[in-house]
Amino acid sequence: MDVRPLKTEADYDWALAEAGKYFASEPARGTPHGDRFEVLLALIENYETHHHAVGTPEPVAAIKVRMEEKGMTRRRLSLEAGIAESKISEVLNYIRPLSLGMIRSLAPILDLPEAVLIPRYPLKDPTKRTALRRTRRSGAEARKRA
């Protein structure tokens, strides 16, 4: 059996090409070709796990992907989660971070593990949220004075 450890990308490419030969007509288990195919697949999987690991998706990106997959609008997500549509928009526009309550509401609706939504992510402009609060406050204060 001419199989070797995969130490480089060239080795990995070689193993992919060798395993690819068996996909059109998969060999029977227990035969020399079947054993070779299984070993190649194990080597490829091990190499990919160590060298091509896929990280956890960024929370907002995960929400957007899942919304698209489910054909959800911001309004529908807002209604189902019981979160104001403006807050959903702020999260999706990287203005507001997800709160624990939002995470708990969104995870089951979007079929996402809560752990995917927990990591912190950079906000576009941290001062924008403060300015948003000031605008709301000054509007409320103006109504009180009137």
C-alpha cells in the first residue's frame, strides 16, 4: 500500500487525488483497494482537522445566514423573538451588541446554538450608540418641556 503521512499541502493534494479515483466506483470494504481508500480518507480528515480548521462563525454573520436560509425578514425575526425591530437592525448593522436576553430569544428561532451568538464582535462605531441614546433622551426631554 503506497500511503504516506500528510505533512504538506502537496501531500494533502496527492491524497485528495488518490482518494478521488475511488469516488466514481467505491471499492468493497476489506479488499486491498477498500483498505487503501479508508486509510486515505482517515489521513485526509486528520490533515483537514489540524490544518484547515473552520472557526466559529461571527455572531452577526451567523444570524444573517440563518435568516436568509429561513427566508426571514428583520420584521418577522423581531416579531418571533419579541425584540424591537430597531434593536434587530442595530445588531445586524453592528451598532448594538447582542444582549443575553436577545441571544436566548434568537437561538431557538434561528436553530443556532447559543454558543455561536455569545462571542463579542467589533461594533462599527461605539460612539454612534451613545449618540443614539442622547438623541432619544433629548427628544423625550423636549416632549416633557412642551
